[in-house]
Amino acid sequence: MATIRVPYLAWRDGRPRWVPGPRLRAKGFKGRDLKDEQGRWLGLEAAIDAARALNAEVEAWREQGTPRFRERLPRSNPHSCRALMDRYVGNTALGIKPSPAFAQLAPKTRKDYESKLGIFVAATIDDDTTFGDYPVTAIKPNHLYKWWEELYRERGHTMANGTIAVVRAMFSYALPQRLNWLEHNPASRLRLPGVAPRLVVWTPSEIDRFIAVADGMGLHSVADAFVIALHTGQRRADVLELRADRIANGRARFRQGKTGARVSVPLTPPLEQRLAEIRARRLAATGATIADLTKISHLVIAETTGEPYKGDWFTAKFAEARAAAAGDDEDGEEGAHKAIAAKQFLDLRDTAVTRLALANCSLQEICAITGHTLESATRIMRHYMAIDDRMADSAIEKLKAWMAEEGIAV
């Protein structure tokens, strides 16, 4: 019987594998085990067909006559994890549009999802076979848990859990009510240990210190963003995007980039004062004569460029001001403000929520300011309520007053 030879088809211990040469590997073609959608090894004839299909992809690529290699080539398995990622996030090179579930996410969230899913499809599941090459039906919970352990060790608890959460969302798109590639989501019941919530707030003295130091360094814009976030409870991205025409009738109006929630926050006196300072500085810098805040576009403008901040640049300037604020006191007291070094801008949102709770605001009132849903506010308040002893003190005082009014002794 004649021997059938198929380029790049190799057998290892009786198992078929497609093994491209060094030149093709350098162009991004990866070797892969030849298995069916259930993860079973292909027989002789099926393996030959699969290898020939992959070789046809190579020939099609060569015939394009361009040295530029497409990052995602068509795969022989139409239901691989990489194919699922293409269907979920979209693939311009293949003419695939994003799924509605992905398209409705905020731009920053979409970017984060693509990054995490890219890590997933490139990770190896066994030998040098990647998750991307595996059929979705062959992915089992133990595969994902083993990979989560690797992520945990290499990238930390938060990154590991966050990546698995994104993978879970993608696999949900393959369930019967959508693509119908999967019966069950393999990432849905991993029982991963949760990440301890970050319970950090800025104290009044730390707030005063940071604002004074930032202003003293000439980083007025950083202090501006700090005050806006503190008195509105908004995320950094929304604070940096706040425009002057969104300030009217004593209110600041936001459309949150992450959730799309619309909130209208009344201005507090300290925030009104800070906005007046922004106006005065801007008018002095531009030489304008019309003292009208609506003539200014973005409220937070970088001193060095005169333009709105990009996120990374603001982070760097905030860190610069924080490091200075965490330094020794002017009177020489060493380490007086060292706790500031561990504080983050995102902690201002927590601080705003805590202040509102201390002011005896209801959950509904807090949500009206911060844009949280009632469900998420209920969850986070379990953590925030334990931060400040004054909350417990207030609760006991109310209990004592009620017991006295009811005549309850014990």
C-alpha cells in the first residue's frame, strides 16, 4: 500500500499533530493537536483531512503575496475558543462584528476584556497547545482552575479572578440561548476564593494635606480633580471628562462611562469654591475678560499641555503629588503623613460614600449621587459601614433613645 505523506502532519505515540516548520512558526503559525470538537484524537483519515485543511490556509496566506501576517488566521475548528473569542469581541480581519453583549460595554471595559481574553487564548492547556486551539466543548472546569492557579501565582489574586470572570462572560455567549456551542459554562462554578474588598478612605487631615501640597507644587489640576471626585463620588474617568457646560443651576451632571448611568449632583460649598478657582485660573491664563465658566471646555486641564488629561498621564501626576504629600512635615516631624502613600484616587469614591453614610443618607440617596445600583450599594455598604466607629456609635445612640422611649430596661 502506498504511503500517504502530508506536509507538517506528524504522529507522536500514535497521536496526530500538525507541526509547521520554523519559518511558518516565525510567522505565527502554531503547532496543534488534531482533535475533534469533543477533544478526542482524530483517526488517520480525519487527521489527514485536518492537516490538509491547515496546509490550505498556509497556501492561501502565501498567495496573498504580502509579508504582513494576519494575527488571527481562520481555524480548522469552527468551534474553538479562538473562534468563540472572534464571535464574542469581533474580528475585523475576518469580517466578524462584535456580539451585542460585547458591543454594549463601555470602551474601556471592551479594551480590558480583549486584553484578558487575549491572555486566555494564548495560554497553554497542555504541552504547547493553547486554549485558543481547543474546542470549547473540550474545556473543563479543572482546566480553568489549574490555569487560575498559575495566574494567581504569576499575576496576583485580583488579576486571576478578573481574568476568569471575563472568560466566564465569553463562555456565556456560547450557551444554548445564544450560539448554542455549549451546554454548560465551564467557568461558572469554579468556587474561586474572593478578593478581599479594598476598605480605604481618606481622612479629613489627609484630604487637607493632599490638596495643599498639590496646589503648592503647581499641580492645581490634580487638586481640582481630587475635590470634584470627593464631593461627587464619581470615578476618575468621569471626573476627567467633566465639561463646564455640564455645570448648571448649582448641579454637576454626569453620564458615567462605565455603566451609562446618569446622575445629577448638587454642588457643595467647597466644590463651588473650587470651581470658582478653576474659572479664575483659566481666565487669568487665557487673558479672557468674560467670567463665564461655560466658556471653558473640560474642567480638569493639564498645566504642561493646556489640554485634557489622558488617564496614564493623570495617574503619574497624581502619584507625584501623593509622594510629596506623604513626605515629612514642614516642621520636621518624620512619617507624619506616611499613610497617604498607600491611598489611591479611586479611594475618593469610597470616601464620598462613607461621608454620605455618616451623614445618615439612605441607600437610595447615596445611589442618586454615586450612580451605584441599589443591589451593589447594599453589598458595598456592608463593608463601608464597618470602616468608621462613628457609624456604630450613631447606631447605638439611636438604640438607646428607642429603648428609653419604649421603657425597655434590658
